[in-house]
Amino acid sequence: MRSSSRGKGGRAATFLVALVLLSACPPGAAAPIDSRILFAGRPTVPRAVQEFAWRVIETRCNYQGYELEQRSFWAYTTQVRQVDGGVAYSIGILSQLTWKKTEPPAIIEMTIVDSGHRRLTALTSRFVVCA
């Protein structure tokens, strides 16, 4: 049995929030060809930034290749703001195994700055290791 700083209530609350966020995505949510991250409606994040975010998950998060194929990835929040010389995109992503409801969804948060070339400026995660 794993020990956790969160009790059963904390895990259940995280899972409930994830389910609510996932069910809020409209049926028309679409992903670009080179990204498995689903963005709701008309995303404010350009395709190139979405593809870069997917490459970050592929290369910087501790998933095996087969795990990436089995998981769903949903952008539950996006924020866009102007920064010196470019645009910063803050993206919050939920990742879960749809068939394994006993595990809480992984939460990945990243900020990508696009100033002619894209670069990752922040990356945090819970329930998966991303570095």
C-alpha cells in the first residue's frame, strides 16, 4: 500500500475535478495531426505551439511509448499573454487512462514562449514526473 500525503478525500476530489473538466469539453474538440492534446472549441493556442507542447510531453515526461498511446490528454485551461518580444502560452493538461479509474489523472502545466522560436519556460506536474 502506498503512503500519500493526501487522504482518500484528496484523491477523490482531484478525480472528481478531472471528470468535471473532461465532461465540459464539447463534442467538437479537435487535435491537430501532430499533437495528441485535445483543445476545446477554437483553441487560442496556435497549431505549432500545440505540437511543441506534445513534444514536451513525449520527451520530458516519464511515460513509456505504449503509455502515451493508451492515455488521453486534455487541455483544461489555456492562458495567452504578451511578454517581452513574444507571446506566452500557459497550458494545463489532464492525462488519464480511461480504462483505469482507480488512478488520479496526471496534471501537467507548462508555459511556452513563442518569440519567433518556441521555448519551454515552465513545467510542473503531479502524478507523473516531468523534468
